[in-house]
Amino acid sequence: MSKLNLSIAMGNYDRTRALLDGEVQIDGVDPVYMTLSPEEMFFRAFRSVDFDISELSFSSYLVKHAKDESPYIALPIFLSRAFRHTSIYVRKDRIKRPEDLRGCRIGIPEYQLTAIVWARSILSDDYGIQPEDVTWVRGGIDEPGRPEKIKLQLPPDVKMIDAPADRTISDMLDRGEIDAFIAPRPPSGAAASNPQVGWLFDDPTAVAKDYYRRTGVFPIMHVVGIRKALAEQHPWLPAAVLKAFEKAKASALHSLSDTSATKVTLPFVEEQLKAARDTMGSDYWSYGVDANRKTLETFLRTHHAQGLSKRLVDVSELFHPGTYESFKI
């Protein structure tokens, strides 16, 4: 029997490298890998379903899944995770603490981006700044005119306007036309070197560590999805994909731990790895449902509260049923 020839879109990460270079194979699959930026992957996946298997925005998937409109069924493979305290930039000449954001204008590239959902959750849960307390200004980070990739119906008390057609939110932050900026990428252009532009939190790592100690939540940004029709036709495929991505991640962590010659172009890797494990445990970047249930439940609840998912989705219906349990030896 010939293998399935499948297109697979994902980022070029250390945790996917073993798949890309052929060290790890997906059982029964002859893959065609495409390493793309998140913006391109997610736009093409949700607009035209270009890929058989694709890394997906967790938030975009949930918007669609809650309405039973997603062309993909997700797997509990979390290729991107991040504490989004570093995603909040402000005009330091006017914003001194999170509470100062009330009544301000905040630039965003898309309202429903996962990073921004998590950032709003931080502002709401820890500092009392609700989504309706600010005006959201939507625009591109580097290029003007960025559209929302999926159609949204926001709560009536949420105020959102578009940036001028020829302007970016980076440019508006630099000129002081907005008070803050939240995005998965930092502001660009002149704003990147403006001394009045900086992180909301002076030490975002310390704040994020405190957040993790209090909540036990390591935010999930991206999941992996398989086209529903493909998963229905080949019910063995989701578990095979999960297995392969788990093996690829294990290979990456093994390489990262081998510091005879560091695999990352960054000093203090040993110290950072030890600190992560001391704080979050040995399997700090876990896949699968059970180890991530609290993080998943937190996001599902937050996403619904922000009016993005029209019903509260339960973890038990979030992923392909073949990926909730696995064999053990």
C-alpha cells in the first residue's frame, strides 16, 4: 500500500526540525513540508484550506470550531507557547502601570489573535482592565491595511476602529497617536528605537514567572489541525501525527540538553533550561490533553468571555477523539 502524500504547513522550529530533516517519520505518510510564517499559514488555512495538515492559530480555530465551521479538527500539539507579558508595549511617557490603560487607545493587528486574547486575559484577571475599558485600533504591524482573517461579531460594548488606511499601528505608536500596542511581534520602524516606547512591565520575565506560579498556566498559542474529511477517511492518521510530533519535540529537547556545544545561538542556555525545569517541571513544553487541561480550560473560558467563541467549548470536544489517549509500554 502506498503512503499518503500530504501537504503539511508549519513553522521552522527546533521542535519540528526532526520532521523536516527526515529523522522522524509520520507513519503511513509521505509528507510535503512547507515552512511558512504564522500570518501566511493561518490566512491560507482558514481562507482557502490550502493544506492537508497545518499549524493553526488556537483562537481562530476556536472561533470556527465553536460554530462547527472549522475545516480542520485540531490535535493537542502545541507548536507555539509563550507568556504574553512581553507582547504589551506602551508609551512609557504616559503609561506607568497596567491600570493606566483604562480609557486608552490600544493598537492591535487582529482582535482575535491568540496572543492578544491571552494579553487581554492578563489585563482583565490581574489588573481589572476589561476589553470594553479601552478603544482597540486595528491595523498592520509592518504594512497598512491588514484585514481580520475571519469574520467576527464582537460584543456591543467593545469599541474597535480601523487605523487609517495608509498607516500602521507601529507608526501610530511612535507618533503617540495610540497609547499602547499588543501583538505577537514587536513594533517596527521608528517605534522600535523610540525611547518613549517600551514594555508595559519593566521586568516581564519576573511578572510571567509569578503568573505561572499563581495559575499553573503556560499559554498555548498554536495547535495542529488535520482536514476533517481526511481524518474521517483515515481515522488512524491523527494519532500517527501526534506520535511523530511528540518524537520530534523529544529530539529537540535532547539536543538542547546537550551543551557540549550549544545548539542555540544564545548565551546562558544551560542556566535558562535549568530555570525552566526548576519552575515548570521536566516536561515544561508538554503536548497532549491531560498535562495541559488547566491551560486549555483557562483559554476556553477566556475566549468565550471575550465574546469570540459563541458558546463555551469543553475540552472533551476540542480535539480529534483519537488523540485523547495513547498506548503505554
